[in-house]
Amino acid sequence: MIKGFWGVLFLSLLCISCSDQVAGGTEAESTIALEVISPSGTLASYARARFLPSSYLSNGEPSSEWVKADHEGKIEYKTLDTGAFTIEVRYLEESESFGAIKTMSVVPGKKVFIDSLSLKQLATIEGSITPGQGPSVIRIAGLERFIVPDSAGYFVVDSLPLGDFELVIESRSNRGDLKVEAETGEVLLDLELGDAKGFAVEDFESFSGVSQTGLILGDGWWYTLDKSQENIKPLWDETLIRSYSGRVGCVSGGCARTSDHLGFLIGLWDTDYNLSSLDTLYFAAKGNGSLNIALAYGEYGENESGLKTTVPLEENWKGYAVAVSDMIPYGSAKEDTILVSRIHFSVSGGGEVFLDDISLGKIDSTFLENAKVEWEKPEASVFPGEDWGEHDALLSQIVGYGALTKGGSAGTICLVTTEDDLVLNEEGNYIVAEGSLRECAMKEGPVWIQFQKDGIYRLLAPLRIRSYKTVDGRGRDVRIAGMGILADSVSNLVFENLRFTSPAITEEDSSSRRALSIHNKSTNVWVDHCTFEDYPLVLLDIKRGSDSVTISWSRFENSTHAILLGLSPVTFFDSLEHLTAHHNYFTGLKGVGILNHGNNGHYYNNFFMSNGTVGVACTDRARCLLENNIFNVPTPIYNIRVDSFGSIVSGTEGYIHMIDNWLAEGGETMQSANKVPLPSYDYTVEEMDPALALRVQRDTGPR
């Protein structure tokens, strides 16, 4: 019985030029000699032939070389291998191809003669696989033929010499395999591979980031980590999920590349699955070095536990069938059950590795817990017009220390009609442009600032905004560029649906290196659905006694630090400062997500993704409450400042209380709860899971 792809042990490649004796002199070469006759009856000068063991099954990579006949159509082939061989001969006569096939046995040390082999017209074998049988591959025993049917299951094996062939049809989704005897010119319709033997975890056909289990469960993601450290756990970063089918010849469709790690979540991050029926892990791989495979459950990090094994990799694609019974328990793995939350591959002693068609044997969708998650679609913002009810409805969404913020409520509407900021007058002096953002921001009293059109509103100098202002960019693509906005000794400000980008300065400039600054006892400020990016030093700072600030549903990207709260050393009494930050996304930072000095911070449901040093720094007697945040950073939090030499600065300890945070890359949970007051306002903390992480990543920033 021909073994299926997953259990095939490929025979070694043939030796074309070998010595007459094997080491020790116990085994001599065998020779196959033949004469090739063309269709016209003449000797087929310079015909080509290749010799493969009759049981050989191609894996898609060339495994033999063509041997050329001499001018009399004669071919001799020497080999140390014995047993049944398949000989395929090809010849071109008057721009038309012909061929022949012959099976024969070889015995040690003998010369086997084939008097003549006549060439004939080439033909095809075609057929179809029953829909729903999974992505398949068709191979012909003894020939270099590897055919993948199309999406409807139809296939054609062309350019075959006349004869009988053994087709081995195998499912890449581990559904089964089938051996069929077929004659050239035959049509094989609706072939059945049998019942499914397992469940496909990932076949790399869609490259959406969601695995095949994820299509059923509503979750189930895969990620890579390269030695370059460029691809650090991109759980939902689609830019790192690519198909390599064109370049590397994947087993079927696409495949995945890694040089270090590649992992799969079966479903939800914090959900284990009792897969007691699981007997085998199937996959295809090629590369060099060794591949470490682990079935893991439980929390990510030091407590990871499950089953593991290691297999050697080969240069060409090979199918692997790893028996779960042969995998080694590690950590706190249980003997009576097989708990799996993720499958993890890691590379050792090698370079680039490719993986394809990962399946779980004897598992189907009914074994998996129903954990379907219905994602909420983000609501697009709408231009509010002159409806003051829209303003009041906006203010009702504020949660946290900034909840008393009034913004421009009960004031006047100021419509920004131009992207200009400062313009030159006839005397050559800069004046405030009529209809500009600066003109609206400098008005006395409550003002609801709206924007007539999309645009880049470039500030030529820092904009000093006055109290009781709502800067409302809803329904528009509003980009604040240039020198940034300064709130200095003011109160009651709302910044809604804005993008702060494209600074006019560099890190070395001293003029302004912040997108938004809240200074000198400014109070009651709400920043919501904004994006801050590319300002070199700090994206948003709150200091010098400023208090009662809420930051929500905003993005902070590409800077040194995202949010600064308080000063160090303390030059103003900042201990009464209070900041609430919830549902914010931090990524691409060189330094710290939120940097605290001597203040009160409440942070919940934020997502810190691959920042340079730390998620939250809580130092200088600051008091920080962190609830249900997602930290995908090496150091989630620290509470003591160090100098440039790495020494601890005395008297800089902060106080931290952490509740149910997700430390995706490990790290320490810190507690000094008796020093950290609980907030007196009402708020709702969401359960942290992949669904929340995806939603925060997707829904933050302007709507």
C-alpha cells in the first residue's frame, strides 16, 4: 500500500557517477542499458531519459537529472540502488514531443539490457476531486509529477507517455488519501478521498491573520517572530502576514516564512481546548536546522506548559506526522488530558524555515468550544452642524477625572473655513488668518469649533488656545500639523476626532516638540478619538499642576514618549494632578507609553504594542492604578527612575496597583495597593482578550 504524503519517507536521490565498489567492497554498481527508437523507426539520437525508483513520489522539487543518449540512441545508467525502477524517455522530432515509459528491476552488480524502447505520442490523464475534500495534490509513482487541482477540484496530468500509471491523491487538509490505477487518456471523475482524519489549523491560503480554527471560533490568530526582532508578536499586524507561493513553491497555495518563531492561537488567547482525541500533528516544512514543536496551554510566559518535540528539517518540502504520544510533557502538563491553547514552532540551528498545511489529527470542528465573537463595527463620525444637542451628547461620553469638562457648551459656533494660519499683511507683518483655527481658538468665552472641510491645518507657531473650547473634527478628516497646541492656565477643553501629525520641528529644536501641551494648572480637559504621531519628544504632556484630564480612544505612534504626566525633578507641586486614560493604543515608541512623576493615574483597557522600553513608568511618588490593560511589551511597568549610568535615583519610588492586566511578553505584576487610592467616579472595565485588543487597535483615533 502506498503511504500518504504525511507518512511518506522519500527515497534517497540517485547517484549518477559512483565508484565501482562501495566502502568495504561488498556492493557493486548496477547498470541499465537501453536503445531508444523514434516514432519514424530510426534511432533517437540524443533522446533524454531519467531513472527513478518505482515507488518514488514527487514533493514538487526536482529530484533527478536527465541522462542524454548518444548519437545512436543508446543510454547507460549506473546506480548503487536496486529494486524496481521507472524509466521515462523523452524525444523531440520535427518540433513534436514523444515519450515512452518502462518499469524494470535491477539486481546488485548486474547489467540489465533493454533491447529497444519505441517512442509514441504523449497524452493526458484528467479528472476531478469531489468538492469539499480539501486542497489536494496528485503525484504519480515513479515520475517527477506533482499536480495541484484548481479550486473546483479539476486536474490534468499532461505530457504522459502511453501506459498505465499509479496516481496517489492526497488531501492537504488531512482529509485522506487515495491510490488510483489509471491509463493514459482516461478521465477520472468525482474521486472521493474518504472521511476527514483531522482538522486544518492553517493552510495559508487567505493570509488574513485568522487561522482555519479562527474561521469557526471567531478568533484564532497566527504570528511570527524573526531573529531580526522586526516582527515581534504581531498578533494582528497584517503587514507581516504574507504569501510566499511565487518565490518558494509552497506545498499548495501560500506558506509562511520565519527564522525564529511562528505560533497559532487555537481560539481565544485565554481559552484552552480539551483535545483528548488528538493523536497526530501534521504539517509540511522545509529549511535547515531543527524545528521545535510545542502544544501549549495556560498563560503565555513562564507558566507555559504542554507537550513538545523536535524534528530535523530538509532542503525540500517534506510532510511530517508527529504522534502526540511521542511528544514530551513539560511544565505542568496533565497526563489524562490534552489541553491546547496554541501551537508554537521555533527554529534552532538554522536560518529561513517555511511551513504549510498544519492539521490536527482526529479533531473536527465539533470538538472545539463555541467561542464565536461578533466584532462591533466602528461608528463613523458625523458632522454635527448647529445642533447643540450633539454637543451635549458628546460631553455625556466623558468618563474619569475629566468628566466635569464643559468645553464650548452653551457658547457660539465658530466654523473653520481655511487651512491658513498666519498670513502676511500689506505691512509685511504676520496676522491671524480670517476663518482660521487660530482665530476660533483665540475667541473669548465658550466656543464650539467645527471644520467646514477636510484639510491639513498647519500651525506656523504654537497655538495658545483659550478656555471653554471644543475643537470638534467629527465628520471631517482634520489634521493638525506644524507647531502644536498649547493649553496654558486654561480650563474646560475638548479635543475630538483630530489627527496631530507632521511636526515642523525636529528632536533637536527647542521651540516645541509636543503635539498637545497642557500646562500651568490647566484643568478639565478631555482628549477623545485623536491620533498623535511623529512629534519627536513627547506627543502629549500634562504638567505644572494641571489636573482633571481624561484621554480616551486615542492613538499614540512614532515618538520617544507618548504621554508625560508631571515633571521630574518636581518643580511644581504636581501630586494633585489626576489623569484617566482608557481604551488608548500605544505603538512605535522609542521610550515610554505613559510617563508619570508624582501624580495620580488611572489606566484601564489600554493596549501597549511593541514599545521600545516600557508601557507605563510610575515614579516620584506617583500613584498608578492599572486595570485590564494589554501589555505586548517586554517591560510592562516600572516604579523607580535610574540615571544615565543605570543607578537608582533615591526617593523616586512610585506606588502601583495592578488588576487583571494581560502581560503578553511576561513581566512583573507590581503591588502597593494601600498607597493607591481607588477612583470615586463610575466606570466600566472590559474583559481583556483578543477581541478587546483588536477593537482598541482598530477603533482608536479619528472616526
